[in-house]
Amino acid sequence: MAGERKKITDDVACPCGSQSSYGSCCGPVHADGAGLGSTAEQLMRARYSAYVLHDGEFLLRSWHPDTRPATIGFDAEHIWRGLRIEATTGGGGLERTGTVEFRARFQHFGRNLELHELSRFERVGGSWLYVDGFDPDAGGAGRRQR
Ligand SMILES: [Zn+2]
């Protein structure tokens, strides 16, 4: 797995598009994880920002051990362009499971594309972890997207 994490400072706009600064949005989640009191949506946003920043270490750390891949690579031609949260279920500060449905725009070799995913999250040892995701347009649960 090549490449290193892109540099970012706390004062810039957070890559997840929350309108907050990185230092008051996804930055603390990247540093400490999404622990007690945080929401599944916060982890979802932090994982999107981690894809933007090529932070493979965080992505693996926030992945459920049952579904976690061995490595993560980043495609330099895959450029994330924006995240929109569409819906959430559960995933509150004191809950154990949750889902987040989102659309993430990206460019690949200059083509504008969109990822539509319903992600499942589970709290393990106090912290939210990403379990897996499905394409809601493909007929709901049962078809694994990645
Ligand atoms: Zn953020």
C-alpha cells in the first residue's frame, strides 16, 4: 500500500462538508475514534474525510474486525468531490447499532460519478466501527457493495 496521508490543518474547512473546521469536526475522530457520546454519522463523516486524506490507518482502525480488509489502497485518479448524508437510523450517542445512508460524489479519470450507500455501524468497546455497506438502489440488503 503506497502513499501517505495528505496534510491538513485544524483551521481549514472539514473535507466532509459539514461547514465546521477540521479541528472541530473529523480531526478529533481521526485522533481518538468515535467513542461514547459520538454518533454513527460522525464516524461516517470521519471515514469519508479519511478517504479524502488517504488515511488508510484510520479507515482500518474504524472497520469492524469481522469485515475489515487486510489493506487499503488509494487510486490517485479517484477524487472525492462531496458528501451528502441522506438518512440515519439509530447510531445515537448511547446506541449500539446504526445506519447512515449517504451519497458521495467523485471524479474518476475526469468522469463525474456518485456512490450511493447504506452503511451499517456497530459500537464495539465503546467506539463506533463500520461494518459494511449496501447499494440501496440494488434492492436493499443482501447485495454487498464492497
Ligand atoms: Zn468533518
